[in-house]
Amino acid sequence: MPTPDPLEVPLAPVAPAAVHVPGLSADARDTLAWIQSTGDHGHLPFAIVDKRQARVHVFHADGRLAGESPALLGLTPGDEGVPGAGQRVADLSPSERTTPAGRFASEPGHNLKGEDIVWVDYDAAIAIHRVRPGPSRERREQRLASGTPADNRVSLGCIVVPVAFYEQVVSPVLGRSRGVVYVLPERQPALAMLTRR
């Protein structure tokens, strides 16, 4: 008999011990409380990507915060993915370079260069990965360090984090097993998206 998918098995809620994590936006705080009260993450590690704040919050399976960091996101604001984007990444127009919102079953993997990444949506080629050198005009590392989300729109759609954060937080927590990544929407409250599923 096949083993049931842990993301499809109904679970008892867990205690909301970490709901008062400092530094979370109201949307991220509401999302964390919802995850913990429903057990939606299936007792797997998870991340909340707050696109409005351009931040990633990574949590252990028990809800403890593992770490948080600024992130680079898709060049164009928007919550919808582009059909077929994963097959034509190099040909995406600027308006198609979005980081789609939603709840995603993540898994560790590798890109075409053999670099370890965390797949958020494999078919759409959306992943969490380390910042890589880009064209000098993109100034990716400076954007990550700027302290404002206003200049963090530059990727093709991936969630790009500093190298140290990837290696010290993302890789040990999300890079060794399946997980769940909640990418918060920009154009509606997060709970409206989560409870609509």
C-alpha cells in the first residue's frame, strides 16, 4: 500500500507557540498563526515569503524560527505565474518575471549547473537559491543589503537570498527534505488566498 503524501493527511493543530515572532508583517504573522492553528504544513519545515516586505522567514517543523533574511524577487509585481514559464525562462519578457503567490510543496534539488537549490515550483522553474553574480547594472548584493524592499525586484521569478543565509538556514532546514513554502500575495490579504484553497 502506498505511503500517504504528508501534505494531504489531515493533522491535528499544533500549539501556536511562535506566533509572536518579532519583525513579521501583519500578513506574515496572520499566516504563521493560521499555519500553526491548522497544522497545514504537515509537520514539515516551512518558509513564509513576504513579497511586500521582500523577506523570507524559515521555520523548523515545530514552528521555531530558523532565520529570516531579505530576498530578491521577480522583476514585476504580481501574484500569478506565467503558463509555460519553466520551459522558456531565458525568453521571459520583463512583465512575465513574477514570483507567483501560493502554497507550494518544496523539495531540495539542483539547477542545471549542479548547484543545490530548493525547488518551490519545479514546473515553473521557481526556486530559493543563493545570490549569484549578475550583470553589474543589477547590483544584486547591494539590493539585498539596502534595507528597503523597493529595490529588491530583479529576478526572473526565483526567491534569491544571501549566500550565508542560504548555507546557514535554507540548506539545513529546507534543503534536506520536503517542506512547504507560502509565498504571500501582493494584491489581497494572505488569509484570503490560504483559506480559498
